[in-house]
Amino acid sequence: MTIPFFGQTPVESKELIAELPALGYTDAWSAEVGGTDGFVPLALAAEWAPSLRLGTAIVPVYTRGPALLAMSAATLADVAPGRFVLGIGASSPVIVGNWNAGEFDKPYARVRDTLRFLRAALAGEKVTESYETFAVKGFRLEKAPATPPKIVLAALRPGMLRLAAREADGAITNWLSPQDVRKVRAELGPETELTARLFVVVTEDAAKAREIGRRLLASYLTVPVYAAFHEWLGRGEALRPMQEAWAAGDRKAALTAIPDEVVDDLIVHGDAATCRARVREYVAAGLDTPVLAPLPHGDVAQAVRDLAPGS
């Protein structure tokens, strides 16, 4: 499950987070875009639901210095020993540059270099190294975690997927269909854990679900990294009218231009049983860890309960 829940602060999500293990959920994963940060909700969940595996999906490699990222990860690894997974990724030019005054340069190399630095730092090594995209001189954690966290990479296309398979403990992706999972899995290989966030609207009103889904899809699939991802997946032509309208500043036309078939591919919607069956399709296609993200519609708490694996 994704925490905190849409439209809620972490504290407002407390009771439902504490209920997740009893409902059959195994994991809680945070995100870091423009709301809560990636680490605090997981630190709280470690106390509220101490059996859950906790993961960041994802924290950007540009918005914290390498040493600070290692310190944040080490702290959470101590709070939830053996239960924390650090998901890192390049993020996007908007988040890195427009919002955080960083330079979105050489994303593949920056993720690779950060992964290699974190491996050493979280193992307690003193790091003095000139990587391609940054240099670290004489950094060592004051107290390395007894159990270093697994590190997984946000990966949308073959290069990053292959890096995840070679050097990381898993890959994270999102905005894909069950059929897309097969293409991603073919690049990642059979042994590496694959995690994906699945956006869900529990409603039998397909028009309403598509309306909600279109708004989110337009905000993501116009981002260059996601546009390239879906070009690779084979949706380039289907999404081109949306992208052209968005680039021209016509947001309404962009929303209208997203075909129903694309929304239905990428948004899980229907009654709860239909949604659970759709999630099982992802797993059958090769997804190891589906991370549900119920979108705001109706009673989110009830949707979380209705979507539970044990339902």
C-alpha cells in the first residue's frame, strides 16, 4: 500500500496504517513529489505497524547530497531493522530543477554513482571516491546500520532496468499494464524483484474512474521520462495528440485526447473484486510487489479494506 493515503497527512493516516497488517498487506511504500517527504511516513509506520516492510518509491538522487541520503537511509534502517528498502531514482527535471534548484544532468550516471556510494557508505566504509557525477571525500557514517537496507532503482527503460539487475536489489516502475510488465521483465531478468505502483479507483462508474485517471495520466505522461517510457512500450502514437495539446497549453484538449483504452490499461478500476482480479493479472505477468495507490474517490479507508489481499 502507498502511504500516506491520498488527501491525508501521515497522522491522519495513522489508524488505517496500523490496520494494514490485519488486512493482509505486507508492505507500505512512500513517495516523494510535492507533498510529504519519503522518510518520515515510513518512520511513523515502523512504530504503528511494526510487521510491515517499508520502502521509498522513490527518493530522488539529486535533491539530497550523497552523505545526507546515506544518513536518512541508515536512520530508517535502524528504526526498522531488516524491513526497510531504499528506493532511489532520477526523478524529473521539474522536481529536481524547477522545485529544488538542482541540475538534472546525466541521470543514468547519477543514479549509478549514488547506488555505488550508498553500497559502501551503508556498509560502514569510509568513502573517498571521485565518481563520474560527484566526488565524496572522507565520509563515514557515525553508526552504520546493523542490517544495511536493500537498494532498488526506479527504472523505466532498458538501460536502468539492466543496471538494477546487475547492481541493485530490485527495480521500481509505474504507469504500466499487465502486458507491459512482460516487456519490463524481459529486460530485468527473472530473478530481480520488480515493484510497481498501481493506481486504483474503486468504483463501478467507469466514466468517473476515467475522468480521475485522465487528470493524473496527463500530469505524468507529459513528463519526458514517462513519454519516452511509453514510446518504448508502444503507446507513442496513441499519446501524441495528448502531448501536443499539453505542449500547446490546451490542458482540456490534452485530457480529452487520452483514449479510453489507454486509461483502462494504466488505471485499475471497477468494483473491488474486479480491481483485485486486475492486480492478480499484474502478478501473473511477472510483477513481484504490486503497491496499490487508491485514488481519491468516495471512502478511501473503505477502498483500502475492500482491496485487501485477504478480502
